[in-house]
Amino acid sequence: MKITLLGSGTSQGVPVIGCDCQVCSSLDFRDKRFRASIHIEVDGLSLVVDTGPDFRMQMLRAGIKKLDAVLMTHEHKDHTAGLDDIRPFNFLQKKDMPVFGRPKVLDQIKREFSYIFSENRYPGIPQVAAIEIDDSKFTVDKVHITPIPVMHYKLPVLGFRIKDFTYITDANYISEESLALVAGTDTLILNALQKEPHISHFNLAEAVAMAQKIGARKTYFTHISHRLGLHSKVESELPEGISLGYDNQVITLP
């Protein structure tokens, strides 16, 4: 399995428009963060989790020329706004793009991208096959995927587990039932927004505590704000086995 962090930033990305803080002004490439998303290659399958506003540039930067399906964690715009840019994959692959999400997520996508689902469809618009999922396991081309229900303040969000890899973004609460689904994970990607407390995201201390509770061999943090601090400084302060993720980072699992 190969995982590429397409984006490791929060909803505004990093640098933030109009900000001249030390992080937004940094020349370290690890401090440049597109909105949170990952690409997974497993058993010949190419998957993307979330299509945020930077989706087009993420695909170009990572050189992704084949995409079999999209998994949606939730309906916020920083995770869905780039859906229109699946069109080139429609043209290349000559088929609809399967998009998996909870009913509420798909309903919101159908409202925001109503032209995609219109009866009088304009030539060249994205071709999407919206596929409803719930908290039950499902498969994409024989690859088994386990949804991990978490909470983003009051909003239900799905993480996903494939084999010994788990991805959880936009969370500030993980139930014991969901932790049981994550148990035994070898590699974990988890959100860590900033050092200060936040109403809907784990802050750094909470993310470290949750990572240690889960006990993965290796944990990478994502959905990072400029308020967390410079990558190089924060990375040096983290416990063994925990790292800050960064854009275009490639993680390979056996």
C-alpha cells in the first residue's frame, strides 16, 4: 500500500491569504499546505479521500493519472469543493466516477453541484455515480474498507481503515466503539490543528494523547493550521513514533 498526503492543511490552507506570520512566510516546503486529502494505492486500486478546493493541483503535483473512486469524509467545502475536477478522469477512463459518502454528504453534494445531477445535463460536466454508505464495511473492487465514525464537534464524520492503515481527519472525539475498529492499526493519519484548544478539532496535545492511546507503530498528523507552528520546530518536540505530515509525503506499507 502506498499513501500520498495530497494535502495536510486546514480549511484555509497554509500560507493563509494576507498573513505574514513566521509559518506563512516560511521557505520550508513542509510549511506549504494544501487542504487535507490523501491518495491511496492498494491492490491495483487508486482511491482519493476528499476532493477539496486544491484537488486539481494535488492531482497534477502527485502525477495521478488513474482514479477509481472517491471517498468522502464529510460535507464541508474544504473537503468537497474540487469535485468538478474529476472530469479529466471521466474522459480518460470513459466511465462515471464512483463517489462514496453518507446520505447527508451526498445530498449536500447534489445541492452544491446540482448541474452534475440535472436531468438536462450539459455536455462535458462531471459524470458521478453517488454511492451511499453508512457505518458498515463496504468494498471497492474487492478492497475492503471500514468506516470509522468520529465527531467533528456536532457533525458526524467518517474516517476510513484499509487493512492496517487508518485515516481520521476533522475530529475532536472518537468513541470507544470506533477505537475498537482502529485497534491494531500499523499506520495512522490523524488531525492536529493547533496548540490551543479548538471546539471541533483535536489540538496538538489531544492528538498526541489519542495517537498514544491508539498505539499505531507510526502516526502522522494532518489538517494543520499555521497556528501550530513551524514544521521543523514542532516535529522536533513530538514523541517517538509521531510525526507531522507534509504535502506530497509518501508513506509505504508492506
